[in-house]
Amino acid sequence: MDLTIKPEYRQFREEVRAFLEANLTPDLREAGRLATSVFHDVERSMAWQKILHKKGWAAPHWPQAYGGTGWDVVQRAIFAEECLMANAPAGIPMGLHMCGPCIIGCGTQEQKDYYLPRILSGEDFWCQGYSEPGAGSDLASLQCSAESDGDDYIINGTKIWTTYAHYANKIFCLVRTNKNCKPQEGITFLLIDMNTPGITVEPIIGLDMIREQNTVFFDNVRVPKANRIGAENAGWTVAKYLLMFERGGQEYAPALHYALNRVKEIAEQEAGSFGGKLSEDAAFMRRVHEVEIEITALEFTENRIKAALGSGQSPGALASMTKILGTEISQKVTELAIEAVGVYGLPLQVDAIQPGANLPFVGPEYALTAMPRYLNTRATTIYGGSNEVQRGIIAKMVLGL
């Protein structure tokens, strides 16, 4: 693995910085700064996506033939790091990072021609219909059914934890088309218009009092078979392909370094338990440095993945490893932040963290997002395949268990 920074990469970083400086407006930066989860303010995220789309940078990880940038893995990492440091709003991942790559890898040419430009431009906003009330980590047990009716399927059932379904106009969905076989062999992958009659969306309010998730009900929803990705009953293979992007498509270390540095800055301003600054509290700072070591180790593992991808190899079990480590370390960082802000983390100030709110708030501004981020990261070890599932994948792929 060659970690040498080449001159052309330094030049590229400067190009990215100049673009961000010229195009990130104060309200876009505010949205990035106030974000409390991987899902940012929808209005500003989509506004930023349109700016990136105009530049040709909306989907750096897509093949150039489908609207990608043609950047290598190092350039993509540089772009992600600079966006993070500039407080750019994160893109909504379900379209650009999940459904789009899945259509590129598994869809027909007609589906690529129709859907991919709409995903890039933001015309289509996607949500994910995988989990059900009785099928979460055991996704193969899903029961939402699709009965064949000529050129259509008739969908009945329920999906849950459907992030941003209340904004989406499209949903990619796993449905059961055969009940008389091994569970994984009777699943089909469908693209569904959320405006189709028979679809109802009900909210799920999180511990942070923010609506991200929803329950989606399907009551005799008619979907054309032309909206199927892959063959009937082959949806499990398509779903596993998509999950590679959901589980292994993230790079955690840059965001974790950034978040931990914010904890250090807070510790410079808050009082410690025995007088003086919190940054002078040996016990607290020892924990900070222990987490910093973990982040650095994760960073080198992610560099190994980038090196493998750059040479055309698959990261294999490392994708599951980084998902486990990235999410568990993120929980540790938010715990440190809560400890650092102390009593200022207690008030629930949901309205004050909305971009553009301009409302008075209790305590210092850096404490505003500490508790919502802490609460939101409780879910990171569950979604995208729980960390217990990821450990099972590693046991099977590496240890042969």
C-alpha cells in the first residue's frame, strides 16, 4: 500500500477547496454543521446535490459512463474529507449511494437510461423498503407479498424503519414472490413509485424527537413487472449486491477524527471535575486518546480497502470490519461529547438545531447537537445489518465457521 501523497493529489485538493469555498453558502454550511445523523436537512442536501450535479460531481463513485467523475479512490477520499471539513451537507444516500449503483450493476439498459439521470439530478428521491415488523436482521423472513397479475405485481404488506419515506417519491423494495421454497430464493427486487394508490406512510419519531423513519403500508399496490431489477425470485442476490454499498461504501475515519477534534475543543472550554479545564483532566483525556488510537487503526484499515479497490480487488470481510468499528467508535465519541458538555446536553432543543431557525438556545452552541447525535448513533450498530450480523459474516468468510 503506497501512502505517498503525489503532487497531482495536492493540486486536486486545492481544486476541491476552491470549489467548496465558491459554492458553499452560509445556510448550506449551517446545515452541515447542525446535522445530527448521516441524514442531513433534506432541502439543503438536495440544493447541494444540484450544485454538485451541475459541476459533474454528484456521484464520484459511479462509473464515468453513467455520470461519475472518473476519480480514483484517493481523489474520492480527498473530496469526502474536504466536504466534511467545510461542513458541506451530506448527500441523501439511498439514491446516489445505494439504488443508483444497484441499477448500474443489475438493471437493464432501459432502467439505467431512465433512472440514473433522475437520481443524479435529484428529480427522484429514493427510500429503502427492506425491514419489516418481523424481518429486521433476519431479512430473509420478510413477508410483504407480490402476487403476479399479468404484466403487474399486486403488493400487500408493511415495511418499517423506512428513512425519509415522507419525502421520497420512489422506493426500492424487497417483496416475496414465492412462499414455497427456501426463504432467500423467493424474494424479488422492485422499484415502486410512492405516489401509487394504496401506499400509506406513517411517522416514527426517534428518541431525539426527529422524524427520520416511517412505517410504509402497501394495500393492493399495483407495480409493473418492468420495474423489477433482476429476475423474479432472484432479489436476494440483488439485495446483497446493494448491501455492499450500504455496509462497506462508507469511510468512517475522517468524520470520526473531525468529531473527536470537536470533543478536544470543547474540553478546552469546559471545566474539569477537580478544577481547571477538562482538557487537563488526565482520566478524561486518557479516554480521548484511547479512542484516537482506535480511529487511527480504523483509518489504516480503510486505507487498505482503498488500496484493494484501487487495484481491482474486493475488500471482502474488511467491509464488515469497518462497519463494526466505525459505528462502535462513533458511539464512543458521542459519549465523550456528552460527558464534555455536561448539563448543557440535557435540554431538548429540537427547534434550535433546524437550519435557518435562528432561535435562542440554552448553553453554548457546541452543546446543541451533542445529545441528538448521541441518541442517533445508538442506531448505527443496528441499521445496515446489525454488528452481530457483521461479526457472523466475518466468522464465515475469515474463520470458516
